[in-house]
Amino acid sequence: MVGDNVGDCAARGADLFESIAAEIISAMILGGTMAQRCKIEVFRSTLLTKSYAEVCIQYGVIIKLVGSVNMSIDCSYIKDPSGFILFPLVVHSFDLVVSSIGILSIRGTRDSGVKAPAEDPMTILQKGYSITIVLAVLTFAGSTRWLLYTEHAPSAWMNFSLCGLVGIITAYVFVWITKYYTDYKHEPVRTLALSSSTGHGTNIIAGVSLGLESTALPVLVISISIISAFWLGHTSGLVDETGSPTGGLFGTAVATMGMLSTAAYILTMDMFGPIADNAGGIVEMSQQPENVREITDVLDAVGNTTKATTKGFAIGSAALASFLLFSAYMDEVSSFAREPFKQVDIAIPEVFIGGLLGSMLIFLFSAWACAAVGRTAQEVVKEVRRQFIERPGIMDYKEKPDYGRCVAIVASASLREMIKPGALAIVSPIVVGFLFRVLGHYTGHPLLGAKVVAALLMFATVSGILMALFLNTAGGAWDNAKKYIETGALGGKGSDSHKAAVTGDTVGDPFKDTAGPSLHVLIKMLATITLVMAPVFL
């Protein structure tokens, strides 16, 4: 129960907060830079007193006399990029409003005290999400017209509005895909549960294959989203002084904002999971009737799906944002090196090695994260066995266990065990970049270090997205396969099928609760480190 609170509430909230904060800052910088490069001009019209008008004349503003005191200022050609800078803040402010409306719209259709068929909690949550999506589309379109309209390109705001729509649709499709692969009402999880009837090994094989398969649709969706948003921005009509289109990257940033424009509601759905899980634990410990536990089991299964949905949503937003961060790294290197840096050629052996190291980094990090869970679990099992021996009344509810000891073991181990994976993520790009910088200096390739790090970042991002999708979905599917059997299918609780499903759930927990979510943070951290340390690689 403690783990559900810190892992699925606090940690997931911090994870998405970091994503939204990074996306807001990068979009503000990108929007302001693009607006200045394109010499964006906006319209302003106000009434000022004569004394203020005299001040404005000093700055070359055109004044039209309308009376002895009041004067109107026509600022049609003042360069002002503030709309493009403030746009991300406005979008996420509306996120709070539309998500709150969506949350308040959640209502059951059954009156209390009336016997009727049980409602599907996921259907009710989906209705609220649909309302949030509709409101997000409307507010996003209004925000683009309000803040991104410019005389320089009158139709640009419509292109960027469509970019936001691409992001919103991407978020919705990600939610649907994750629900399909992790909800036991659909075929994949039921097939996984059926494999449990033939043993523990077939359950593991089926779960791994389900997780691998689940990476295909999200990758296709991300690919379509990135190229659609880029070309919508590219054809928006915004050009720089040389006449070259410059809105492509900002279009991708707007799509990322669109995807995160319902983040508050998605996070609310995520919080549903640990609440339902903890309710089930309370019901079990307080020895409530079986029919009560059956209700909490249904809620817990839905909670597993919503938690998996949030993890998929987070990695999807990271995938969209990673394209921006990679482009930002290349621009920064070009700025410091004072020479063009537009592409990375993996046909160069050193650069290809950088890519291999980036992919290896993802697998090694995941291995260490899963191993940390295994070692800590062994310590907890030994402690529980000790307490059962020293306090035999625990099983009969005559003695209370020492919960604090188990919590202390897990808390200290979680901090201790993550030192090595964290150091790997921080040190690796710095060491690789510096070593290949030295090698490039002696071989006459001045940008070799930066190119190798770019390949490392690119391959690590791609591998990390695929690995995170695999781990998150496989873990959620294993958990819900067990829940499906516990509803009475395939022999129900205590059957051989249930025992095999418990084994799968045990394997899936470090997948979906440790290694999978950590990869999202790793991808963002690698991008941040390479951006900050870029001068070291030159």
C-alpha cells in the first residue's frame, strides 16, 4: 500500500510534471526564437493620454489624434514575440480548466440502493476523458487564434491548431492502444490468461510476446504524429529573412503541447489505480465479505489499466519531445562550433559505435533496475519469514506484523540501489563525448565527439521508447491476466492457472513499476545532460 502511494501517485506525478515543465520551457524558447527570426509583427490598439502618446512618439509609433486628451495608437507593425512565448503557459492553464470539467462530469448512471447490473468503471472514466478531449480541442483552437495569429502569415494559426489536434488525437489513440493490450475485456490479456492453464513457462512466453507486439502500433502512431506536425508547421507560411520555412520544429512542439493538454485528467485516471488497490488491501485485511472484495477486484483491474495508460501517455509525450531536444542539441553544437551541424552520418565507424553504446545503455540500465527489485524483494521475503516464525499469531490476526521494518528495508534499498543506474545515465554521455573529442582532435575530426554523442542520444531514445513500451504493457497485461482468473475464469483463485498467473504478475511488477517508468526519465535526462555538456564535446 505504501509502495502504491509513492510509486503510482507521487512518482508518476513528478514524472509528468517534469515532462510538462521541460516541454513548456523548450516550447517557449523555440517559439520566441522562431518569432524573432521571422520578425513576427502583431496588432495592438489602445487609448492613451496625451502624455503617454508623446512618449510613444519617441519610439516611432504612429499616432492618430482623436481628441484633445485621448489618442489611439496603431501598433500594427510592432515586433512582439510574446504570443509565441506565452502560448505554452496558456495551453496548460486551460488544461487545468478542461480537465477539472471532465473530472466533475464523471457520474454513475445507477442510483444508490437500486439493484442493477454493475457498471464498467473504465467506461465511466472514458466518458469523462471524451468530454475533456472535446473541450481541449476547442480551447486549443481558440488559444492558437488568440496568440499565434500574425499578419506575417495569416493562416499560420490554423496550421498550428491542426498540430495541436494531431497531438490530442495521438494522446487519445495511445490511451486506446494501452487499454486494448492491458484490459482483460480484450483478447490479448484473455489469451495471456489462457496460456497460464498450461504452466508458468507458457505464461511468461505469452507475456513477453504480448509486450513485444504492443510496441508496433504506438511507434506507428508516433511516427505519423511527428511527420504530420512537422509538415503542418513547415507549411504554415512562417519564413526567416532568407525565405526559408522555419515553423517545422515549432509545429512538433505544438503537437507535444496538444498531447499534454489533457495531462491533468490522465494523471487523475492514474491516481484511480492506487486508490482502488489500497481499498482492496483494506478490504482484505479487515476480513470483509467476499462480495465486497469482488467489487474492489474489478476496480483494481481497471486501476491497472489506467496506470498502464498513464505510463504509455508519458512515454508517448517523451517520444514527441525527444525530437525537439535532439534538434536543440544539434543547434547548440552548431552555435558553439560556428559551423553547420545538420546531420549525423552513422556510416562513420565512431558514430556507429556511439549509437551502439546508446542502445546498450538502455538495456544495461533496465537490467540493473530489475536486479535491484529482485535483491530488495529477497530482503523483504527474509524479513517476512522471520516475523512469521517469531510471531506465529500473525496468520490468525492475533498479532500485528512489524510493518515499519519492511517499509524501512524497501525505502533504504530503493535509494541505495538506484545509485548505480543513476550514475550510469549521468556519466556515460560525458565520458563517451570527451573520449571521442580527444580522438577527433588527434585524427583531424573536430566535431567527432559531438557527432558520437548525437548518435548515442538518438539510439538511446529510440531503444528507450521501444523498451519502455514493452516493459509497461507486458507488466500491466500480466497483472490483469491474474485479475481475470481471480474473477472465476479458468479455475479461479487457488487453481494451477492462478498460480502461473501470479508468477507472471511477479515478473511484471519490476517491468511496469521500476524499469519501464524509469526509462522515460532516463530519456529526458540524457537529452538534458547532452544539452548542458555540449561545449565539452567540442
